[in-house]
Amino acid sequence: MRKISSKVIRPNGLIESRIPPATRKAVYERDDFTCKDCGTKGKPGRTKESIQAYHLVPLREGGEHTLENLITVCYTCRKRRDDERRKAKPVSRSSFRWRKLKDQK
């Protein structure tokens, strides 16, 4: 497992899992509000008809909230990518997002 980037760790030691709004908007605009996998156009959101910003390299594997690490995908393609990622590398269902990070030397 890669070291988690210090750029996504808050001063209190928690992981910042939300993509900054300006970065998210820039990803959508760069990708023309279109899923990079299937070409579906959509609006940002959390419904089955929406598009979402997706980390190519997850935060837990050293990824960051950067334009180079984010793409636009639709709900269906995101689910497929997540399923493929889980099959390739099983992840604990513990609340990784909010757990305190231990010593990262």
C-alpha cells in the first residue's frame, strides 16, 4: 500500500475525502460534462443519471485531488470501475475516510 499523500490530510490528522469544488468543476468542464468511459453527457450529482468526478488512483493508495488524477464518469461506469477495483484489491469496509492516521514515517 502506498503512503497517503500529505496533501489530503487535514491538520487534525483526518483524511480530506471531498474534492474541492473548484477542482471538481474544472474536471467537469475539461471533460465537457461527459463520461470518459461511455460518452454519456450529464449533470453533476448523486443520482443514476448524473456524472461524478472519479479518482484514477484512490486516496488510500496515494492519489490526490488533482486534475491529472480525476476524470468524469457516469453512475454506471463508476459502479463498474469500483466493482473492478474491489475485485482486484479487496478493501476493508472500515470507515477509512474518517479514521485517524497513525505515524506516516
